[in-house]
Amino acid sequence: MVVASCDKYNKLLKSTNYELKLSKAKEYYDKAYYIRSSQLYEELIPVVKGTERAEEVYYYYTWSEFYLGDYILSQYHFKNYTRQFPAGKHLEECYYMNAFCYFLNSPNYKLDQTYTKNAIKEFQSFIDVFPESKRMDTCNLLIDQLRNKLERKDYEIIKQYYKLSDWKASVVAAKIFLKEYPSSNYDEEMYFIIINSYYSLAINSIYTKKEERLNAAIENYVKFLDLYPKSSYLSRAESIYNSSKRLKENLNKHGF
């Protein structure tokens, strides 16, 4: 039966009966035989180009590729559908699926996050174009997941700087993090990293830069205390603050 089925399908591929191919392609698609439906629809695309059937053929071809798990290729075709058929009846769906394919290609936070950033961009574009879409809540939920991934990656990079005692990089990166993620669960830790990094820089600085960096540690502690008066980092931050004040007093009193 399998051999007979394959022979029948191979004959279909060689056939020039495009009406039959179109009918069988949809039949295979409905039965989830996506390899076969993809092959047939791909062959039919140039045949039906410029006709009223072009949109549906391209639509089902794209979904066949998606169901086969080729999210990079299907993303391209979903996007291409929106360009080729700007008034198509599947426009909103394909616009969304273009972004969703980027989402599915977004890797672990440890890896390059180009697909993650592209997914956020495409979801935002979808929201702008279809502000009344029923997919709006889903888009916002997926954007949050993607941003959490970027947030985690940036957090781990800062922790690495801090672990390696690269105090300057820690300060710069932590300040950027606070601007990018103002409501992050890591914000308290970022403030502590800034305070301790400025203090560590001051200790290891030449005389002319010590006071400036001690002042930065003190000022950031004051901000931190105001924002997080019950933080788990408070006692350590306070200890650094007190040390910074003593060092500053010694600088002003003794000139070293």
C-alpha cells in the first residue's frame, strides 16, 4: 500500500494536470501530509501567479512550511505574503505569524539575541498596524517574554563584569540597565553594583579621581536608600557608604 501510494504521488508530481494537483495539495494539507502539500504548492505558485488562486496557493504553501518546522523559511513567506497581497484576506494573520516565527526562532538568553530583537520589532509593528486585533493581548504577553530574555542576558553580562572586577564597565552597564528596565527585579542589585563599583574604583584610583568617585558612591547610596529602604542589600550598601564618607574625610583632612 505504501509503495502504491508513493507511485501514485510520484505520477502526480510529473503530471501537467494542475487542477488535479491543486485539489490534491489541499487534500494532503487537510490530512497534515505537509511534505507533499508543500511540494505541490511550491510547484503551483508560478503556475497560478497573477490569477485569483495565487493568494490561497501561497498561503497554504507557507503554512505547510511552518508545520514542517522551518520557521526561518516560513517567516520569510509570511512576510512576503503581506507584501504580495496587501489587501489579502489573510493579511492580519500572516502579519502576526511573521512576528511569531521570529519569536519561535528566539534562542536561549545566553546566545545571540538578534531574532529576539526582531521579534519585538515585528510584534510592535503588528500592534501599530492592527490596534484593534484580537491578538493584541497575546502580542503584549510575548513581547514581555522576549524583553525578559534580553533583560536576563544584560543582567548576566553585568554580573560578569562585576565578577571580573571591571568596575568601570560595571558602572556604565548597570546605569544603562536601570534606564532600559526601570521596573526590573534586578534593579536593587544594579544599584548595589554601582555603589560598590564606584567605591572600588575610588580605592584603586589616583588621588585626583578618588573624591569624585567616592562622591558618586555616596550619591548613589542616597538614591538607593530612598528607593529601596527595606532592600536586602541595604546593610552592605550602608557599610560601603560609611567607608566612603570616612575615606573622603581623610582626603579632605590629610590630603591623601
